[in-house]
Amino acid sequence: MGLYRAILWMLTPALALHLLVLRVRGLVGAGAFAERFGLATGGEAELWLHGASNGELTSARWLIERIIAARPDLRLVITCNSWTARQMVTDWHLPRTSVRLAPFDTAGAVRRFRKAWRHPRALVFLENELWPERIVQMADAGPVICIGARMSERSARRWARVAPKLMAQIMARLRLVSAQDAGSAKRFVTLGLPQERLGPQLMLKAHGLDDAEPGLSAPVGAARDRVLLAASTHEGEEAIVLNGFAEAHRDGAFDLLILAPRHPRRIAEVRALVQATGLPFAIRSADQPLTPGIAVYVADTLGEMAQWYAMAGVTLVCGSFGDAGGHTPYEPAAHRSAILHGPNVANFADAYAALDAAGGALAVTAETLGAALKTLDTGRQLALASAARAALTPADESALVTAVLQALPGQDNG
């Protein structure tokens, strides 16, 4: 921990500068600096729950509500890394719950945060938010619980190579880990987690499959089955998507491509690629309307992915043509959008294996994308979407809820 703490301490000026830039750009509110450095006023909270951003917290809302209902004695402080997620959770108006940006993982910021909230007695964090300082400090106060934990092969190799002792310290302090798949569970144990601390497996994002409304029609006169969404594209993927869509569009297969870059800051690069196709386009962040005749709509704003999933009969899940490991199939499945993906889906390997086995997704390459799109008539889209929902419907989550409640401190649990 000593080296880790020294590195974070040296990074403090850079973290402060980054916050200042975000504030100037209007991407965070006035209180962001104080909250990130643990200087903001707090209150009283027995439970600290942390999720990175909108997706993680939305997928866990049901669990948060179960905890609140089952434990009326608990007060919660929920933290996240983005201002949009902070606002989203605030708008949920959950009882006995406060929301803040998470403190940076420096010793001082975490210590001040804990003091401001009268030293919470448990920490629950979601998916792969392994922040050593928070875990080490909170383990001295009570149980540290990880829900929907994900550990890719690449991340496990990196931890084992770069910081094996630090990872061993972290693993020793986790009271309960609910992995999202068998591969992640095995890798946590290999990194030092005691086998008996593994809880029931559950993919949090799978829980929302029955909660999403059916997809809406695109507001341009185009039928939903004529709309393709490229979700969370990374550098190098836009060219693949545009080439495949242009081929299908020329042959009359699709009318509209919604292109949603993973990082909106790349908009200049993405705009140049779209412009080079010669297809009529509009850009969301420039307030350009999505009117009839637009072939490519660049959805480069944050917090609106649910809207794009709902509009698209087909979703190409990106991050899967390079080394990013692919993004979630659960959100398009929840919106009954047929799923396509590239060759690399290591981040959700079990989920995509289930999809492919059930005929609930179509694997494509850069070379086969255009041809594949031309096979997706209305009937095949519906069949893919239906098979995806069946393949990804989660098992009963009651065992996980019980395990979490039993691990939390309370009158009966210590």
C-alpha cells in the first residue's frame, strides 16, 4: 500500500487540474472539488455504496431498493464517479439516502469522507471498482462487499504482474464477492480471495431485462427495423461500422445509422470519418435535428443510450473489434434490439457464449458486417431479440440479496 499511496499523493495536483478543466467545461457542478477531495459536508450513514456511473448504478437500483426496504435502520451514502450519475441517483429520491461524487482514492480524501459521514460501517461496491485505499480503510470498520464483480483475464494478468502484494491485501479484506460469471470468480480466487467468501453469481445488468419498455419508433418516419445503432464505438471501429452500414444502405437494407462513440471527446475525428462517406449526417451535440433523409446520426452526448437502444431494431455492440473486450449485451436485449457483435467479447464472455448458443446474437467481422446487415429483415430481428432475452434472463436473485443482507452489520449481524 505504501507505493500505491505515494503514487496517488503525487498525482493529486493532476487530479485537481482535471477537476478544474471539467468545471470550466460545465461537466461537473460547483461542489465537485470538495466532494472529490473529501472536503464536502456529510451527515450520517451506516452504509457506503459505490458504483462508477449510470450503467452500474441503474443495474443495481433494484438491489439498493431491496436493502433499503429490508433494513429501515440503515442510512446510505451512494457515491459515483460522474456528475450525470450523481444527478440520476439524486432524482431517484430514495429514502434515507444521500448522493455524492466519490472521493479520490487518496488516504486523506477517503479518511475525510469517512469522517464526514460519521464512519460508515460497511462498503458495497459494484462490478470492477477495486479502489485499494477505500477497501483497506473500510475493512477496518466493517464488511467490504463486491456485487457483480468482473475480473477479465487481461486485468488479472496485469494485477498479478504489476502489484501482486497489493492485490493480495485487497482480496484478504473482501468479506463477500458476488462474481458476475464463473471465469471472474476463478480469477478472484487465483488472486488471493478465500474461496469461502465467494457469494452467489449474478450479472447485475441482467436484472433489467424485464423492466425496459419496448423500443420506440425513430422520430424520422423510419421504421424501427430500419435503424441500426452502433453502441459505444472505440477508435478504429467507426470506419468498420460506416463501411458496413454504407454497403447495407446502398442495397436498401437500413435507412439510419445511430453512431454513438464511447468517448464524445473524439467528435472531431468521428465527424471527419462520417463526412468522408458522403452520407447526409447530423450531430447530436451540435443540436442538429434528426430529420428525414439523414443517414447517419452521431449521438455524441452522455446519458442517452437508453433512447438510442429504444429507437434501433438492431444494435451492433462495439468495443468488440479491437482489444477493448466488448460492451454489455444486456441493455440492447432489455430494449428488444437484435444484437450483433465483433470477435472480441472477453468482458462478457459467458453472456455472449449463451447468446451465440441460443441464436440470440450474430457474430460478425469487419469484412462480413455489411453482408450480415442485409440479412436482418424484420422477422430475423425479432427472432434474435426474443432469443437474446430468453438466453440472458437471470436466475432468481434472492440468494444474492440474502447473502448481502447477512453480511451487512446490524442488530443480528454484529
